Amino acid sequence: MSHSLTLTLDLDDTLKQALDRALEQNQQSAETLILQLLIQNLTPASPMPDAKTDPLLKLIGCINTDISDVAENHDHYIGQALYEEMHPNE
């Protein structure tokens, strides 16, 4: 199902110039370009995980650590731990 929506945007000079450049580069109408930008920025890339689909979510908050970036870099830390486990003599 699609819906029609009419918008009026008040753009400052800098943003208007950037939009004009993007329209010229992409050879698209403003409506098409803005719709593409909305889709890219508002459509989730994948469904948000929940405890049923990601068992690690159950562990959130159960560990105290001095590491402050675990949420952003957890894959790095998991990979580092696996590497150290697989290469104990290095």
C-alpha cells in the first residue's frame, strides 16, 4: 500500500545548494531523490534483534567491566578472545 504526502520544505542556502548538486548529479526529480533518501535512512536494514532471535541479549547488563565500548566493539572483543584461545602461545 502506498500513501501520498505533500511536503513543503524550507531549506537554508547551503542545504538548497547541496540538494541542487545532488539533483544534477543524479539526474532525478527532487521527489525521487528525497524519497530514496527517506527509504535509505528510515527503512531498517534488518529487523531489530530480540531475546528470541539473539540469545546474547539475555546477557546484557550481567557483567561489570571497566571497558566502556563493549556495545560498539563487542565483535572485536569476541574475535580477540577467540584468537587468543586458538593461539595460546602467541
